[in-house]
Amino acid sequence: MDLQQYTLFGMIKERMAWATKREHVLSRNIANADTPGFLPSDIRELTFKKALSEAAPPQVSVTDPGHMAGTPVPTSRFRIEKQRAPEEISPNGNGVTLEEQMMKVGDTKGKFDMAANLYQKNLAFLKMATGSGR
């Protein structure tokens, strides 16, 4: 059974992928906390409004020679953005604040755990509905 055909499971997978990518970016920020001139990066939060605005329109089928074919809109999954206002940069040009990065790591872990828990609960409901789980 392919769970990706269910929208909820696809959204949960996307949230977990976002959290994994953000964890990678934040760990790179922490690893470079003493590197002169290094500016931290972050990944924008996934929001419904953003997902809706960046969603590709449905593919239009051309059933008549007079119909015009639709053009797909390219979308990127996650955008890494540099952060830090100039007044928050240390004298050596480094913009990493370890406390802020660790708070973001904790927040990201909580969001990943919530998505994983939601995935497990919905999988258990699906198994119960199909009679294959107890």
C-alpha cells in the first residue's frame, strides 16, 4: 500500500523532510560558530499559505486541438536564507548566536517528533480501519 496517495501522509512526510533539512542547516551554523565571517542560515517555516501559493496548478489535459496546453510552474521545496542583522554580528564577522541556534534545534525537534507521532497514530487508525491492526 502506497501511503503517499493519502494527502495527510504526504504532508507529514513533507514536514519531516523540512525538519531534517533544517536540522542539517542549524548544525552547520553551530559547527561554524567560531568561523570568522560566517553568517547563519535558516529554512523558512512550512505554512499552508506558502504551500498553497507555491503549489503547481493541476495539469490540464488537451482533449481538442484547439485547446492550449498548460505550462508547469517550477517550485523549490525548501529555501535556505542567510540571517542576521548587521548589529548582531561579532567583531570577527561571525553572526552565529549559539543560544538562538539551540532554541531553533529544540523547536525543530519538537516539530519533527509531532509529525512522527501524527504519522504513527494515523497509520494505526488506517490499520484499525482495514482490520489488519489491533
